[in-house]
Amino acid sequence: MSGTGAPGGADVPESEKVEVGLTAEEVEAYEALQEKVRQGRTLQLTMQAPRRGKPPRHWADLDPEQRREAVLEAGLPRFRADQLSRHYFERLEAEPGSWTDIPAVERDQLATAFFPDLMTSVRPLSCDAGTTVKTLWRLHDGALVESVLMRYGVAGIRASGSGRSRTTICISSQAGCGMACPFCATGQGGLQRNLSTAEIVAQVVDGAARLKAGEIPGGPGRINNVVFMGMGEPLANYKAVLGAVRVLTAPAPHGLGISARGITVSTVGVVSRIDQLTAEGIPVTLAVSLHAPDDDLRDELCPINTRWQVDQVVESAWRYFLATGRRVSIEYALIREINDQVARAELLADVLRRDGGWGWVHVNLIPLNPTPGSKWTASKPEDERAFVRRLQARGVPVTVRDTRGREIDGACGQLAAAER
Ligand code: SAH
């Protein structure tokens, strides 16, 4: 999500800065962040989110039993709980006006008690003929996050790619990120706060509602995949993320009924939490952002490596596979002349190799999306090809990710939550 370009920055005349939907303070804060990024890495790893005012409690923060209790406590009949869930999760109707099976007075009461305004869309941006849509959200306390909807395989829209028709939404789990990876725009902005379960779920509900309403080219559709690859380190906000996974996967009417296999939790390698996730036994897809096979380089690219090293991260990913049978995805952003040497491809294969072959893992190479002012860029095409060929020669399953949304700063690592 964004960062690149000059969001209200130097090239934008003063007079045009007003109508983008952000306040002067927000624009100023963003400019300060841009400056920090230009100056290079400035941040330390932060595991603990700053304590800020909690977002108001929302229906999606509660489990089905708590919802029933809450409705009873409000003096309303218990069955209203399931009715409400049906409206929000199944019909995707967040507006009380459409809850016509509930008396109008009760509707208002329920809306006030359980459906506070969590977030406002500041401005959606789209590309790929409308099949990639990035939304910038302003949360109740002014924190900004982004989510990106990507529809694939839309007939007649070449930019949406080929293959079967499907839609993925990339969502944020924190406002900012404390992991301080120097090549990532979000990582360079620091951590503002954790999102609540409902703030995470609401991003998906919004995307699902737009798809259902036919707002995205390709006719009415539904969300097939949810990836925690927006802003933030999901496993550093474990409880809220797990809560969100539960709501996303719960069958109607209690949740969105998305298959756990269609959900990808992407982590920079918080090993203690990977192990905890393994113990939950929920078959989500785990993606691990490795980016380097050797500790020296990984210490630099992913500061968390100073706490849990390459071997420990790969071991925990392997345990995840053993427990769930889910093939683990290893993310590797190819950075020109930094981590893209054939020798590193060889080392990566060594590090990932486990008894029983390659069935447990898949390497996903991501051509680096440059962030503003960064000295790093994507690998040369011939180096990328050589890297891929070496992995293939070793038998490692590998694909190069087609990144979407670069022109709207919506691609991997570009999310910095600011207006252009
Ligand atoms: N904190 C999670 C989610 C991050 S975003 C994690 O680290 O996995 C998802 C992916 O985008 C991660 O693999 C991340 O390392 C990668 N990424 C970050 N910045 C990038 C950039 N500039 N170019 C390409 N990929 C990037």
C-alpha cells in the first residue's frame, strides 16, 4: 500500500492537497514518514504495540455465545443475535435500515450497542480496469490502514490475469508494523497500534459486500482467499488475528464461511507464535517471509532474525506442516545484488530441504517493489531467471509472484497508509 509517489508531497501544489480526504496533520505525518524512509532505516524492532484507546466493541469481536448473552443483557430476545449475524456476515448488510425483520426501535438500539463506526473509507483507488481496488481506511482514533481487493480471471479483462475466476483480499492486522524490515514501506513507518478483531473482519466484510453488489467488474462474486499480507505482523497481534480467522471461517450465520485453506497468515518469523498457531489446529495456510537463507543477510533484511534465526524459523514452519499437512509458503523478495545470487538459491534449497522431499514447501519469489528513496530495487531479469532455474534444478517448487497494484502503491511492501 503506499508510500511511493508523492502523496501530497513535493510535486503536489498546495491547492490540491486539500481534497484528498486527509487532514493537514495526516498529510504532515505522512511527509515526515517519507523523509524518514528517504534517510534510510531508522527503526528498531518493536514487539509490543503501544497502548492506545481501544476501538469500540463490535458485533464481530464477540463469539456466538457472547452475542446471545449481549442481546439478552440489552433486554432483547435472544434470537435477535442470529438475525443480526445473518445480516452482517451473510447478507453483508451493515446498515440497520436494511434489517427489516427487526422492529425499527430495536434496530437503532442494536446498531448503537453493537455496530459502532469502526472505520471510514477515505478514498478507494483502483487499477487493472477496476479489478484491483485499494481502500484506505481511517480508524476511530485516526490511525490509517489499507486493504487491497484483487479479482483474477475476469473474462474480457486481460489485466485481471488468466485462470479460473477468483478473488483475494489482502488485509491489514496492525496500523503500521513493528518489524522494521528496511525494504518495506510499512516497516519503516513504525507501529501505531494493533487492530481489533472487528477492524480486521470489517475489511473483509466491506470487500465481500462490494463484490456481492457487483461493484467489481466480472459480475457479483464472493471472496475466495484472504491474505494477511497488508500492513502489520499478524502474529504480533495474535489474539485479534486468531479471533478474526475464527469469524472468517465460521459457517453462516456466525461468520463469513470462508475456508481456512483459503486464508493465508504471513509472518516474518515470530517462532513462538508459529508454534502456537500449530497447536490451534486450524488449517490456514502459513507463509513465512524468509528473504535470505543465511543469518548474516537475514539479520539485516529482517531484524527479527536476531531473535529467531533462519534454522529456527524453517524448523517451526516444518513443524507447522507436520501438524497440519498444509504446504508452507516461503516468501522471498528478490532484491538486486542483495539476495539474488545463484549461490543463495543453492543455500536456500539446502536450508529448506527436509527428509521426504519437497512436498512440504513452496517458494514464492516476489520481485522487490521499490519503496520511496530506497537504495534497493528488483533483480535484473536474467538474475531472477537464474535464481528460479537453480531452485528448479534442485527440485524446489517455486513460482514468481505476479504483483498487482503497483501503480496505486498497493503492491507488497508498499502499504504506508497515506493519500496520494
Ligand atoms: N508481516 C508479514 C506480512 C507482510 S506483507 C510478513 O512479514 O510476512 C507480505 C509480504 O510482502 C512479506 O513477505 C513481505 O516481506 C513482503 N514485502 C515487504 N516489502 C516488500 C517490497 N518492498 N517488495 C516486495 N515484497 C515486499
